[in-house]
Amino acid sequence: MTLITQGKNVFREALTEQNYGDVNSQSPSDRYIENGSFLRLSSMSLSYDFGRLHGWVNNLSVYATCNNVFTLTSYKGCDPEVSLGGLTPGIDWRKDYYPHTRTFMLGMKVSF
């Protein structure tokens, strides 16, 4: 509860489910453990080869790639793929985490 008074981000459930007088709130428990199952399409590429065009282009290919296409989950945090290493494995430290970004790349390969 001290994080709320300091203006920090906390679970929404901390406002409704945590009792201010709960002296065991900092003890290890399964109070805030949630299902971290997810389905992620992390990379997708499509390409098309036009072949020979109008006699002066020997080969033309176009392609598109997208990273971090989508993630399906009921996990409430930024990313269900939390770190499993370090001093606190499996804990989603939301204060210093930057979520995965979606990137798009388009390209063309031409041979004359």
C-alpha cells in the first residue's frame, strides 16, 4: 500500500482486495499469481517474385516482414513472457520494463 501513497503504479486489485490492516501482505503467497499462458506470433514474412518484366527487368521480388505481430493472453501485465533469470525469477517488474514493439519492414529486390 505504500506504493500507492507514493504515486507508483500498482495492481488495480490492490485497491479493492488488499486490506490496509493486513500485516501479512508482504509475505510470500499466491495472492497475485495469475495464469501466464499466451500464444504469440513473433515474426511473419511474406514475399512475391514477379520474375522477368518487360525485358529490361530480369527479376523483381517484393517482401514484407512484421515482428511481434500479436499476442493472445488473459495476462494483465505488459508481457506474459517475464524474465526467468536474475535475482527474482518469474516476477513481472513493471516499473522498469519496456514492452515489445511491433516493427514492419518492406523491401524490394530488383535485377537488371
